[in-house]
Amino acid sequence: MVAPCTLQLKQGSLPLWTKTGKLGSVGCYLKMQSNSDLVIYDNAGRRVWASNTVAPNQGNYVCVLQPDGELKVYGPVVWTLGRKETTEVVISATSFTETTATTESETPTIAMVTE
């Protein structure tokens, strides 16, 4: 059984990446903050885990689990040559597909265990 306040990336039933919050935390939720930091908070609003991916600019960021298993944070463009692009902050430099091949029937999923 996975402990409460755990963020886990799985491929089928195989856990590929796990981040666990503080022991005793319950009712957790995941929040993408305006500084690009992905944070798990408990039901009392206490920070129990963070990606520590703070970008230099405030803005609207989104966390995306890509089909290849990469979990990325995308946000405002810092500088561009004029083409419409987005910047990205990689939460983990680890490629989840290096150890396990992705198949159509086992697309990576991410889940938060709250209780």
C-alpha cells in the first residue's frame, strides 16, 4: 500500500517514480504554483513536498505528463525570436522510458494518494 500524500508515476502497475510527503499528512493535494514550483500540501495547508523548480518569472504554469513518461512543467516564454513557443522546466532529468518501454496499453499515469 502506498502511504498518504504520495505522488507516484506508474506504467501499468509498475511504479517508476515516487515522491512521499511527511509522515502523518492526510488529505493532500497537488498545486502548480505561479513560480513554476509543483507542491504537495496537506489538508492543513502545510507544504509536505516540492519539486523546487522555481522559475525566474511569475506566470501561468502547467504540469504535463507526456506520452513518453516525461513529467514537465511548461510556462511563460522568457525570450523568443518571435515564434510562438513555450518554455519548459523539467522536474526530473530522468527519462522514465529508458528502463521500461511504453506500450499503448501501458501509457504512464500519475496519481496522488490522499488517504
